[in-house]
Amino acid sequence: MDTPIYDFLRSYAASGTLRAHMPGHKGNTDAELGELFALDITEINGADSLFEADGIIAQSEHNTSRLYGSKASVFSAGGSTLCIQAMLALMKQERRRVIAVRNVHRAFLNAAALLRLDVQWIMPRYSGGILSGELQLADVAAALAADHTPACVYVTSPDYTGRLADTAALARLCHSYGAKLLVDNAHGAHLAFMEKNQHPIALGADLCCDSAHKMLPALTGAAILHTSCEEYVPRLKQATSLFGSTSPSYLIMASLDLCNRYISESIRDDIAAAMPRLAELRSALSGIYVFADSEPFHITVEAAESGFCGSELAELLRKEGVECEYADDELVILLMSPFSAEEDYRRLQAALESAASGASPVCIEPFSFQPKLPQMALAICEAAFAESEEIPVEEAEGRICASVKVPCPPAIPIAVSGELIDSECIDLFRAYGIKTVLVVKN
């Protein structure tokens, strides 16, 4: 597959052109980041422009759309955050009420504040903490049936642990009510190329975002906004331009361009080779660890159920030269990708075996709770932009949550801007090591 952005950058770098334009490094190859500087440009003649694309960027985006089978796919150099903002802006333009499953990323909450959106929450049936839970279709149906106002439903799938929602069933349900389905597929850019296509666009989602950098060989910040709806095709660029930088990184866009070539030439073979390695790793360690149900490349160890402390396992893995994606006392999340080398699986298996032999057996009582929604006292936007103060969580009961200040990861909201912080919120803050919270100043 052609790579128009990357080819242009390489050609320009080799041309010897005097760069009387931004950026200030002038492509100096003798500097510390010289190899990157040579390919780092701005919107010069022939380089196209992300939000008005009709040249090399448009060509590359068209390649992406063909690979994913979307009506249109557009690039983001601002991660899935920009795509989430754009999806919600489109819903705001259509005056749709927003129904969202609660395990959203902080980016969703910030977008809701910026767009002055009210959100109707659906709580998943959590198990083992707040990072993952099962979504009940009946809960979505009840939310849709409760109000005849045009709606959209927003879900995160895969979630942070790799659990997949039943996107096809959700899409059928939403469309039966005339609602749009939006999917935060940040962790699932590879799903279109599994033996069975599991990508949200193929399963009926109207809009979805992929963080290419999470599961594909792309630079951090590389993401894609897809739609399956013809009516959104001419509106995607305008929606992303509301929030995106007017100086998007050409290095990030070039990495998306090169991802197209990787997908077209190699990803299916790489996935086919990885599947037995992933299965073998889980099988070999099944007598030691309990693994969560997830898409294959998320290796989520249920540490507490396995008789270990996840935080200790993560530290032992670190000593073996393995850095995990996330760990708390209950879970260890390890991310592989289709691009992972065969040797990486051997190293990971050996490290997990070594960590288990060096860890102290413990009995950690897993979370067994179903949190309730805190009471809403202010609109999200009012609380997010109110004067606030940071206080210890122990002093926060009865106070109104201001801007959501949570670690990333997991970035799952315990209390949302405008909600009253109650004793259950405080227990969860403590469980996840969150010591302070921003509250609306009295």
C-alpha cells in the first residue's frame, strides 16, 4: 500500500530545501533529535493540511477507510481524546441526549464539561474493582425507552482490562430506538484484522475511535476517528477541528500512514502467528494465575484471585525486565500487540513464572460491590469550571466534586464533576490510592 505522507516527508528531507518556515529546528540533522527533525514539518506547499485535507493526508485517510471498511476515517494527532471530543460535538449538534456507560475515560468527562453536556449514566455490573464490568442490554434498553428524545449511547470496548462489550447487539438495540452508538475503541485498533472482524464499525457502531498507538506500531498520540454513516462523512473534519491543534504533528501522521502499510502487508499474518503464542502462555501459566476474560492481546492477571498482590507482582516483573501497563493490588494488566516479537512471549512467560515463585502468597479480598451513582448537585460544566480546592479524601464527604482529578490509568470516574462525594466514593478513592480530590470551593 502506498504511504503518501511518509514518502513526501522523506523526499522533502532529502531535497536540501532551505526551510524558511516553521518549525524552528529547521530539520537540523546534527541535533540530538536530528533524524526526527529531518521529517518534522508544518503545512508547507504539497504537504496538505489535516483539517482541510485534499492531498497526501486525504489519500492516506482514504487508505485507512478502505482497510477498516468505514464510510470515512480521519486522522488525529491528538490521540483518542480528540476523537472523543469530536464524536460528542456531533451529538451536541444533533441535540441528542447522551447515555454513557460509567467506565469512561477522563477524556469523555472533560469533553462533556467543555460541550456543556448532561450525561445519563448506566452502571456496569462490576466485578473485581471498577476497571471492568459487564454491561446489561436491559439497562441500555431501559435508558433508551425512558425518554423519546433523540439519544446516543456511549460505551468503552474493549475496556481497560480488555473485556469486550456485545457491540453488535448494542448497535441493533440503539438503531431500533433511532439512537446512535458511539464506541471508545481506543484499545481495539487491531480488532478489524482478527480472524473474525470484531471492530465496532464492522459490528454496527455509528462512530468510533481507535488509539493506533496502543495496539499498532504508531507514535503516541496517533488515533483514528471512523464512521459507518454517510451523513457524518462531510462533518468529521469540522468536528475534529474544533478541538485539534492547528499544528498537528507530521511525525504522528506519518506513523499512521506507515500503519496502513503494516496492516495491508503484515498484520493478519502477525496476528495468526501470535494467537498460539498467547494461548500457550495462558495455558502454561493456568496452574499459577487466573486470567480475566479479555481480547487476546490484553493479558489481565487477576492477582488477588490467584493468591498474590498485584502491586508486588508488578515490582517483581520489573526486576525481570518487564514493565506492565497497569497494576494494583488486585490486577496486573500486560499488553502485547500483533507487532510483539516471538521472543517477547518467551520472556514474558519466564518473568511471570519467576514473579510467582518470588511473590508472597496473600489473601486479598476481591472487591465484591456494586457502586451506586452519587447524587448530582451541579451540572458537570458548572462544577468543572467552578472555583475549587484540593483537599484530603478523608475530608471530602458531602462536598461537590469539581474537575475530575484521577490517575491515568485507570482514569475511571469514582465521582464525576458535580456529584456529591459520599462515603462509598471515599472508600474507592482509598482503595485506588487516591489521596486528594478537587472539590467546589464553599
